[in-house]
Amino acid sequence: METVHDHFNLDFPHVISYETEVEIELSTLAGQLVSCRFPCRTYADYNANSVFLAAYMQDDAYVMDLAESFLQHAQEVAANRPRSVLSSGRAGDPLLLGNELQFTGRVFLYIDSELSEADIAALVAVGKKNGLTPIVRCRRYAAARTREEKPLAFISYDSGDRENVAKPLALRLAAFGCPVWFDEFSLKMGDSLRESIERGLRECEKCVLIISPHFLANTGWTKTEFNAIFMREVHERQHVILPVWVGVTDAQVYAYSPTLADRRAINWNRGLDEVVHEIRKVIGP
């Protein structure tokens, strides 16, 4: 399942952002001062002439007090944004300084905690009192977002490529509004692995196949997945597989499957952003 921290890191991929560390001192019931630090991002949208904020806070004894204090000072944080020159990237457009953009008052609070509806309502009230529009994204939000987003593509990979290839790819696609079937996000405790994978293979329009030395050497479950995907192509008479090559050669892929070697692929060495761009052109949006 995608976490609150995942969403904080990967939401709003099309907007320029600046990250700073915010430090807030809180007074405990015992009268002690506690210093709390957390990351805050200022998002600058040139085309909309606007700025908004996002902050990430982890679960601890002071998370509600911390969030309320931040909302009371968010206007100051937005006012201290960098003066860097911004441009939409189009020739002839005027240049703007970051501090010329208008703060919208929108503040996204990514709170890695199990907040209640009453907690969220209290934070929204504090925000409104300070001229803000807070949007609270807690653990329940992350769980609901994972459940509700219907996967557009199935990601098939060898476990050796999970952390460096499959997971970053799944997260970046999800951030662009392209949810995918990825076992870490799509399986819940007690689910049947075989049934869930077979359902994902049936229901997803496309399959992103990560072809690496790990994949080619795996004669077990990964090979079974590939055979199932290939049989679906034969049955439906359409191309389902979107190959991503990771450190493999034409000869290696041909030795594994001549049909697969003939399929147009995107090479991982072109970078994550380019791979995501190519996949999005096929599966949208």
C-alpha cells in the first residue's frame, strides 16, 4: 500500500517545489519546551501564478499540536519563499520571481498518523481561522486512495528489481494519476497471491514487464506470469505487454523469447521520468 510519506514525496510532479525544514517549539503539559522539525515544501505553479504548501509530519505525541502550530504560521512560511526566477519553459513568456506568485492559502498536511474525523475537522477549523484552506492526508486517506484507484496496468517483475526499479516506477506512475497493480500496494493480509495476481492480469489493460537479468534467470513464478500474459495476448489478439529493459541486450531477450525481442521497448537507462512518460502515452491519462 502507498504510504502517507509516498504521497508527500510524489504528489504534484508537474509543479516546481522547494523544500525546507520547519522547526517549531511546543510547550508540554509539564512546562518543558520540545523542539520539533519536519519537511515543508513550497510548490510554485508558474502557469497558475500561484503558490501552495505541503508539510509532512510523523506520528508522535505532539502531532496535532504541531499541525495546529504550523497552520498558525503557514502564512509566514509562504511569505519567505525563494526569489528564484521561474518560467513556464515557453519561449517568449515573461519571467517571474518566486516571491511574485500569489499564495493560495492551500496547505496540504501529510500526517502519518491515524487521525479521527474530529481531529481533521479541528485542523480545518484552525486553518480557516488563519485564512487557509487545509487539506489533511493521513493514513486513512492513503488506504482509501489505494483501494479506490483502479489499476490501469499490471507490473510484472522479479523480486531482485523491486526496490530500484519496480517500486519507484509504480509510485511515479501513481503520482501522475496512473494507478498500477503492484503487489506491495494491491495485496492485503490474507489475500490469495495467485487469485489476486490472476485478477490483476485479467483486469488491467496493459502489463508493464520489467525485463532484467534477474527476470531472465527466474524460471519460477516470474516465468509463470510471463506465460499467462503472453497467452492473454494470443487469446485477445492484441498487444498487452509494455517491455522495460533493464541492463539486458537484444541477444539476451531474443534467447528468452524471440517474440518479446521483436516488441518495441523502453530502456531503463533513459531515466525514470522518460520511462514513465512513454508508459503514460499508452495507458494514460
